[in-house]
Amino acid sequence: MAITFLQQKKTQKKLILVFVGVILITAVIVWWGLFKREAEVPAVELPSALPEKEIKINFEVLKSPFLKELQPFPEIGPFKETIPVEGETEEVEGKIGRENPFTPY
């Protein structure tokens, strides 16, 4: 029994040293983070007036024959639910699904 108590005391001493080390490292990091002064950054002077750039739009591109050959996409209509009726399918407009999908059946 005496041997186990001595081993426990040695392990506790090692753990206490590790704990104190962690506390010291944490304190140093906090000290550097909170109390260290940052170097002042010199102010950068911006030019008072930037030169204005002229914007030119070439509208002649819209008159090209390539754009005249393009065809528009067909308009997408409202969603319709298909209900099978003995060999035929009937399209019905209306709500699909439940009001609250999270309620149990």
C-alpha cells in the first residue's frame, strides 16, 4: 500500500507541474495579447481627385446578325398536377402537397 501512495504522490506532483506550466503559458499569451502596444501605422494619403475615365458603350453590337438569329426560350407555365384516371391522365391545377409537411400522417 505504501508503494501505491508514493506513486500517486509522484504522479500528482508531475500533474501539478504541468498545470502550473499551462497556467504560466496562458498568462504570457494573455499578457502579450492585452498589454502589448501595437506599432502605429503611418497614415496613407489618398489622392484628392482621381482622373475620370470616359465610358463608351458600343450599341452597334446589338445590331449584329448573330443576335437576330437567337430565339427566345418558351415561357414556363404554372405547375400542373397529373392525376391518373384509368388509362387517361388528367391535368389539374391546384395545390400540391400538404399545408404543413412536418405534421405526422
